[in-house]
Amino acid sequence: MTSGRRVGGKMRLLFIDAFVGFGSVGRIVQELYDTAEERGFECCIAYGRGDAPDGYNTYKIGSKAGVIEAGIESRILDNHGFASRNATKRLIAFIEKFNPDVINLHSIHGYYLNIKILFDYLHKTHRKVVWTLHDCWPISSHSGFVQLNDAGKIPQYESKYDSTQYPKNLWWHRKSKNYFKKESVFTQIEIQDLVLVTPSVWLKNLINISYLSKYDCRVINNGIDLSLFSPTSKDTFREKYGITKNQKILLFIANYWEDRKGLKYVRELAEKIDDSYQLIVVGDLMKQRLPENVIHIRQTQNREELVELYGEADYFINPTLADNFPTVNIEAQACGLPVLTFDTGGSAEMITQETGVKIIDKSTQGIIDALKLAEKQHFSSEKCIENSKNFEKNAQYSKYIDLYEKM
């Protein structure tokens, strides 16, 4: 069955992602659903992990046991994205029943989908697909982020180090084979049936030198809710943790502090910096430890609490070593907070000379030098807030609506 524009009825839109409302991508999907529904679409989100918030039309792909089984298979056989066979077949049956006009794919990795079964179906049925890429996994042989080789190309075989990163592989390494399997799977869809979207110029440039380069690829930045992320004058955390008015707060946020998020530099900074600064780290440490002079707040999906943290901090620091277009950098600016970030991937694309520092030297000393520069610059909250308006969610997500309607 192929999709077709309905005469006199609502267009149907199906989102597919690992999560709904959890993590940055899960929240983007949820907000896209809201925007599309307001614009008259009939929407559904098919997701693979966790729970969905109330009030949304959703379809759960597989089960928790299935995710565990796919994770084990992926780690042992290095076949990430090629397990979850029965769950994907059931998803296809659901797609046939829902019969969407457009399918918007998001993160299709995460131990819940079989990409070959899904893309074989999309190719056969000529369904219209918008695919939002949030990382490099679709164009890499294994990992979520790639480093170009000496020839400036995407390597067909990544180093053994990459296999220790997500998706983790414990034993059998089939990276070169996976590269060509992905190429075969992802490039079978007809050009007129697929449009790619990247949140950053950096990722679009990678797509343009990858095997996906034949497809139309557009940049639509991630958006944030400016009615939520705005300046606050509360001193909740200063009072709770005994932070003095004379101490400047350096804020670090990540869902999971894996190696690529730069926790190493946070630890080193804590050991070198004096007590005129107080470091606050938010997120799951993944069994790692921090120096005693660092305040750790466990992972939170409470955005009101995050707004308070942004409001009380003096600088937001993002020492990421691999990233696409982190919305935390925009959220911080919306709350009046200057951003100091490693110039990695698209992480620096949303800051200007008036709202933050792009750290070229990706080291602890680079962070210290950026702090010194920031102290001299005296960034204004007003400039940060003004810059964040370029990423207002309704303006960004309306670009998706226009795209859906033209498919």
C-alpha cells in the first residue's frame, strides 16, 4: 500500500524515534507532534523505549525484553540495527493500518528497530519519508560520530576505540561489513521519496560527502520553548548547597556523561581552578566519579529545575568532543547565560562573539583560557537572550510542516 494525499481530510503523520519526551531528541519529536497537530495533522509516534507521556497517540515498538535481546545481539555480533526482526514486522503492519502520508524518522538506532526490514518496506511501498539525522550513525561503519580520515573522507573502517563507544561492541568486529550493509539499505529509497534533515551545517556537510549525498538535505535547527527557557532570579541552588554570592557558578549538563561528553575535562578543571568558582554537573555519571569540590545533580527531565540552574549560573560550559547541535547551548542563552563550548561538530553554530566562546583548543587549559576571555568580554544577558530567539521552536518546527506538506 502506498501513501496518498487525502482529499478533504487531515494529512496523517507518523514519527518514529527511540523515545517520546525523553532526552533532547525525544522532546523534539514530542514538540513536533504538538506543532503538527495544531496545524491540522493527524499524528502518531511509534517509539521503542521507555514510556510515552499521556495525551499522545502512540504505538510501542516491541518490548523491554526485545530491547535487551537486541542489545545483547548487537554487542556480541556487532550487528546494531539488524536485530528486532519481529518487532519491526509488527511495526510495518501498524504502518499499513495507520497509512500515513509522511513518515518522519528520527533516531532509528537504539536496540529497537531492524533497519533492513523497515527500509525494504519503505522502498517497496514508495512512502514519503523525512529523515531527521541527529548523529552520524547512519553514515558510519559503527559509532554515532565519525572522524574523517587523512583524505577528508568518511572511513569505511573505524578504529577499535570506536567500538567501545555507543553502540558498544564486546567481541566480534564487523565494522567494514556494516558500512556497506548500511549503504545498501539506506540508499535504496528513490530520490523523490526521501528528504534528509540535519539540525546543523556540520552534519549536512558530512552527509554531502557520504553515500547519502544523492538525497536532498536541508538544515533545520533544533528549536526550544522560549516561554519556558527564560531568565529567573531565584537563588534556590545557592541556598541549598551553600554557594556564596562571591562564587561564580560554572554549569555542565549532559544526559549521560560518557567519554565524548568531556567529563575528563570537568574533573581536571575542578582540580586546577580556585574556589572563586563552583562547578555544578548535571546528569548520569555512568559510574564515574567527580572531585569532592564539584556539586553533582543526578539526571533530571524536570525542565523547570534546569531553568533555575541556568538562571543561577554564570557560565554554561560544554566540553563535548562529538556533538551535532546540542539544544542545551540554546537553552542556556535563552536564560541569559553565556556559553563556552569546544568547537566540535555543530556545538558552536548557535553562539556568536557576543554570546560565548568557541574553544578551539579542546583541553582543560582551553577551558581556562576561555574563562579568562569571557571575564574580559563581560557578555550581556540581553545579547544571549536575543540570539536564542533565532531558535524559537515554533519558527523552526514550522519549517518541518512546510516540508511535510510539500512531500
